[in-house]
Amino acid sequence: MTQSRTRAPEPESAPAAGPSTTASTTAVIIGFTVLCLSYMLNAMDRQVFYPLLPQIREDFGFSLDQTGLLATGFTLGIALTGVPAGYLLDRLSRKWIIVVSVVVYSLGTVAIPLSAGFGDMSVYRLVSGIGEGVQATAIYAVIGAFFFHRRALAAGFIGVAFGLGVFLGPIVGQSLATASDTWRTPFYVFGAAGLVMALILAVAVPRAMSEAVAGRSGTADTASYAHVPASPYNRGTLGLGIASAISGLVFYGFLGLYPTFLQEQLGFQPPQAALAASLIGFGAMTALPVGWLADRYDQRMLLAIGFVGSSLTALLAYRFAEGAGAQYVLAFLMGAFASGFLFTNCTTAMQRAVRPEHVGRGAGLFMLTYYVAAAFSGLLFARLVGSMGWDGAGLVQLTLLPIVGIAALFLVDARRMNVPPRLART
């Protein structure tokens, strides 16, 4: 199937052993739009924490190590739920898993401003991560199955929603905190918004869309997947798992303490740091054109571009750029390379490395490898800052580490994946 221009993906005429009923085009558009909006809120909920960290740190007297762990440790919850969620998604209703997960992370968010100290705040952050991780795994499983042959383009729309959330989260959060004169207000607002979104998801997402196996139901699947390894744990998922882990270390290592670096090292004011953090999300919205490319070109090449681009961007941000304008541009570029290129291609390539019936586990494997690394990226970066300074930490974790990700791509064989024949080359 070919496309002459970028547009929202339509449901596939391919196959499924899912629900016996089909959803109308209107129902699919509404359902897909609501899924995108829910993931945008997910991103806003995550991102609001980073620019408020300096205020939270001052309020509680946290060390830089504690601050770094709080910044990215919540992703351990995302990681731990990846494989179990993927297993359940191949067996239970994806729609209701999404609804429950949104409720869970929203309750965790509401609890954060009620924290007494580092210990319980860490727990609330972990609960938020669990809910956000299950929701993300489920959403990617839904689009990977329903938009089977154009999953990367569909993932691009989800990536745009994520980027918009990353862009809006810090701006909205900082505005709410400034207006109310407390960092606690944004967490109450975003938590309440999540509970409302859970109700909308329950009503708006059609079951025929959420429970599809490999495309729209109603026709038989005539494609052969014998060339794809029978086990979801194979050499391709190993290579992509390593690449995903490196991506998580790089992106969340950058995200977690970047606003702190701007304020404490470069002397930025809180609104300036919040704007820089928001521009990362603006860059992440390049996931849409990248997703279009990923359905047409070798994803290993696109991943290599992402690693090289994020490496050079981090080098400039932490060692050379000091002005606000330069940092704004570099924040945008980091979002484009680390999220638009790396995240979009890692998650969809991992699903293409497994057979259709294992799409849930493919999504789960990505969440596990990406977010286990992301969970400790903030602590690792803080430790490196303590021993090497900000520029040294940026050099080691964000500039040199991507080389390992590029090396891991040599384990991936496109001939053993669900890709168009013209892309299946050594």
C-alpha cells in the first residue's frame, strides 16, 4: 500500500482474529483521536515534574542524587510493567487496560504534592510510572495491530501527541505553579484531568479497534510470517533491545536534569528553563514525518541518524552553548533526534521483529528495555556530574554512549522482520 502524502492512517483491510464486529471509519477516527489525546496528557503529566524540580528540591532539601532519581526513577514503574502488560494485552481487553492504567497514574500524580519526603514521593512517582507504562504499552499494541502495515505512520501521530504533551506540560505546569505560588497545584490539576480522560476513553474507543489482532477484522490473513522467528525473544529483539536501552539512557538522562543544569549552571530563570524543556516536545513532534519514513526506508538507518544526531546535540548543549537562543535550538534538536527518530523507530521496529500474534509482547519488550535504562539515567547522570562536572557527564552519557546503540543495530536482520520485501536486505 502506498501513500502520496502524510495523513492519518486508515484502518487496514488485512486480517484479524479479533472481534466479530467492525468499527465505522468515523468511530475509528474518534477512537484514534482520543487515544492520541490521552497519550498527550500522559506526556504532560510526566513532563510537568522536571521544571518544578528546583523548587521541589529547595522545599525538601533533596540532594542532586535524590533529585536525579526522582526525575527519572518513575520510569522503573514503566519498565517493570512492560513484559507483564504485553503478556496481558495479548489475552485481555486492551481498551479496559488503558482505562485502568490512566486511573492509576492519575492517582499517583495527585498523591505527589501530599508527600512527606523522599521515600513516599518516590513511591508515588513509581505508581505514576506503572500507570503511564501500561497505558503506553497498550496504546502501541493497539495501533501496532489495527494499523498493521502502517504502524510506523500511526506511531508517528502518537509521537506528535507525545511531543505536544511534552511541549505543553512545562509551560502549563509552570504557569499554574506561578499563579498559585506553589509547585503543588499542577499535580492536582493534571491528576484530575487524567480521571476525566479515563471516562472519555471508556466511551469513545471502539472495541473493534482496540481488540484487533493484525488489522481490521472481517477478512482472512493470507500473509506468511514464516521468515520471522517463532519466539519473540530473538536476535532482532536483542539488538533492538540494546538500542532501546541506550535511547532511554540518552533521552531521559537529558530530560531529567536539563532544566536543573540550565538554572544552576547557566543561570537561566525558571520560565526560560521551562521553555527549553517544552521545546524538546516540539522537536519530538517530528515523529510524524519520521514515522512516514519508517514505513518506507530501513529503520536501522533512521536509528543511526537518531543516535548520531542526539550525540552531537548533547555535545553542543553541555560543552559549548551558553545563550538562551542556542539552548532553545538544541533542546528542539534533542527532541527531534532522541524522541522523533529513536523512540518512534525503536518501538515500531521491536514490533516488526516479532510475529503478529506477539505484538503485545513486542510492545512490552520495548517498554522493558527502554524504561529500565531510563529509570536510572537521572541517578547515573547526577553521579557523573558529581565526579566530572556537567560537561563531563554530558560527554560520557549523552555523547559517547550512542556509539553502543549504533553497534547494536548490526544484530538486526531486516530479512527476519515484518517489513516490505524491498526493505528486507542485509
